[in-house]
Amino acid sequence: MLFDGKPAKRVKVHTCSLFSSTGESFDVSTDNNGKAKVRVLHYYGPWMVKAAMKLPPSSEFKDKCQELSYTATITFAVP
């Protein structure tokens, strides 16, 4: 995963089955190279991967917020 063209280190990544009645989900974090291994086990159907990170506000936003939140998602199906 990249953020501003650089590896996004230690970002939380949540993977969940959108079809599982038991709420099958896994949480991992990216490594220092911005890579994370997500597990897709036992369930076919739609899955979602969500990465989220929070940063202190830039000088442009210091008077408007306490932190900046970035989120990326991808959904896919396992046949």
C-alpha cells in the first residue's frame, strides 16, 4: 500500500466476508514496505478489504480539525 507515493507503514487492514453468517473477519497491519497479507478462508462470495490511517492535520487544516483520516476499500468475490 502506498501513501503519497511511499510505503504506508503500520496501517491497519481489516478483511471481512460479506456473506458469512458468523462474521468471518481478520485484522492485520502493513509492514515497513507497506505490504500486508490478508486471509480469505472458508467462505466463497463477496469480501471487503479496508485500510485506514489517521494523521495529524497539515498546516492547512490545523485550525479546522484534530486529525486527518484516510480510508481505502476494495471488494471482490471468491467463486
